[in-house]
Amino acid sequence: MDTLRFPLAIIGAGALGLHFAARLATAGPVALVARNDAQAAALRAGTRVGGVLFQAQAFGPAALPRADWVILLVKTGDTLAAAATARSMAPRGIVSLQNGLVDHLLQAACPGLPTGQGITTAGAWRDADGVHPAGTGDTLLPPGFEAVAERLTAAGLPARVEPEIAAARLAKLLVNVAINPLAALHGVTNGALREAPYRAALDALVDEAWPVLRAAGLALDAEAARQRVIAVATATAANRASMLQDVQAGRRTEIDAITGALLEMARQQGIDLPAHREIFSRIKALEVD
């Protein structure tokens, strides 16, 4: 019997992966790849997403379908394993919507296969009642992933191909290094960071990161950088940042791939970022070994 083939698959069944999968399922078939068979069975039984029971077409790594296109929505530490899983699904291309900068990892893990890293401002968080989407946001994809953009848009997740995707990734990193650790440190939603007593720290993180990211190719001036971060905090005001969710769940965070990536850029440029060094240390202290 021929192996089942899907037009699109998502690897990563966290809050955002489930949000995307539930949306995409309204417009066509989508495979959701779980970390193990037990999680896949639970996902097939159903998870409440936005208050509606979603029974995913879920698969464990031992019984994977094939897929034309694969989206990675896993934690950055799981990138190489997820890329290997995606490659085994015989796709036309693999695109990451993860935090941090992982494009180079995908290229190394999948030689000869079209890969790329896009960005999304969609948000979701999870509690005992299920997954709570916190906005569809906008998704930007690298050239070559037009078919993925069409499917996302058709499902109500606005998406387009962005020719200047490298600069867009730096803009997303700017947002992440400002919002994610600050929200995690203080245990607040994204929207709370716009107001006292957190706003001064948010602005300081943006202002300190901007010169480093600008030198790396960020296409925003200083004021536009501040406005971009505030706009995302406003659009995702009710969202619990992924790093906050990790801290609350006792999981390792993505601080190394987010603030750590910025600190490495700064080191290479000979620039010190004391505010980011401090918040990096404070988040590391919260992580569970």
C-alpha cells in the first residue's frame, strides 16, 4: 500500500503547533508530528484549541506519513532531530518558524533539500483547559515557499513570501530578545510590558540590541525598532511568551538561541550588552537542570 502523503505537515505539537494545525485543518489535510506515539494518540483523541475540540491527524516518529511541505515549530534545541524527521518525510521543502536563528542548522542537516527559516507573530499558550490562540499574526516565508504561504493564508493565517527574509529574521530576533526574557522574568503577559514598571526595561533592551542587529543587517532605524517591539506586544497583548510558558512549566528555555545569539553577535562586533547579559544570567538561573 502506498504511504499516506499530506500536502503539509507540522513537526511540533506545542501550543503554537496546535494552533497552526487546527487552523490549517479547516482548509485541508495536515499532518501533526508528535514527539512520541503516546502524545500522538492523545492528540488524535482531541485537544481543545480556542475552545473547540481538535482531533489532529497525528503521528509518532515511528510511523510517519510523507508530506509535500514541512513546517518546524519545535524548540530550538530540538532543531536537528526535527530536521532529520522532516527529511524522512520526503518533502519538497522544509521551513522553520522557530525562535532564534536556525537557518544554518537546517542547511547543514538537509543538504540538497530546499530549506529556510521564516518568522511568525502568531501566538498561543496552553493551560489545563487547552490551547488559547492569542492572535493569527503575520507569517513571512523565504522565497521558494509560496505554496506554504498560500495554504496558511487560506486557513486564516496571513502569510506571504518575503524577499528580504534575513532582515525580517533580525527584526523578529529584536522582538524576541526584548519581550521573551522580560515576560518570563516577571511572569506577565506581553501586553503588560508596554506599561510601568516594565516599559523602561523593555525600551532599554531594545535600545541596547539595536546597534548590534543594525550592523548585522536589521533594516529598521532606532525609533522604528522601538515601535516594532511595541506593535508586537500590542498585537499579542494577551499572549504568554514562549519563554514564560517554559519557565512556568519547569522546562529549559530558548534563552541560548535568543539572547545568547544576540550576545554572540555583540561579541563578534566587540560590543558589550550589560542589560542583555544580566537578563540572560537571570533566566538561566530560573531554568531547571
